[in-house]
Amino acid sequence: KEMSEVYAVTGANGFIGSEICRLLRADSKVVKGLVRSPAPVLEDLGVEIFIGTLDASCCLEEFLDKATYVIHCAGDPSFGDGAHYSDSNVSTSKYLHGLSCNSYPSGTGTKSQCR
């Protein structure tokens, strides 16, 4: 049996992330969504919801497990000093990339390819 592609979307409850989830589900794709608060609209679409943040690693490994693609839409839209912006956006993006590049999709025994 062919394995389905799995899309992991951060910021899935946001303006852009929720539209990406809607479009992917409309195309019958398997979608996981990382959100900070419950997302009943996304659940109704069939998105598998993970409540957490990028700086809390408690659920990120499970969120990324079996993900074929990571679509990173989460971010801090506030404009503070340069260090705050870098920590909350740039550093978390690098962290997420590192986790996804060092994951081993179940059953493959080989590392994910990073693009």
C-alpha cells in the first residue's frame, strides 16, 4: 500500500495557515496542524490538531512524525526590538527545520530529506 503524503502546518489556526489547511483538505491531503488554542473549524475539516508552541518541544516530535512536508506559517507578528523578533521568528524557524531534518519517518530507517 502506498503511503500518503502528510502535511504538517504550523500556525494552522492563523489567517494564512487556516487557508492552506482548507485547500489541502479540499484536495483530500492528510494534514496535521500545530495551534496554540483549540481549532474546531480545522477539526471539522479533518485536520489532526496538535496544541502547543514552537518553543515547547512537548508535542513537536509527534507533530512532525511521518510528515512529508512542513509548511511553517507560525510567527510573532509584533514588532519589538531586533533580539525579540529574531528569537521568536528566526530562531524558532531554524529549530523547527533542525527537528524536521533530523527526524526518521516511521518505517524508512533513513533521514528525511531537507529542501
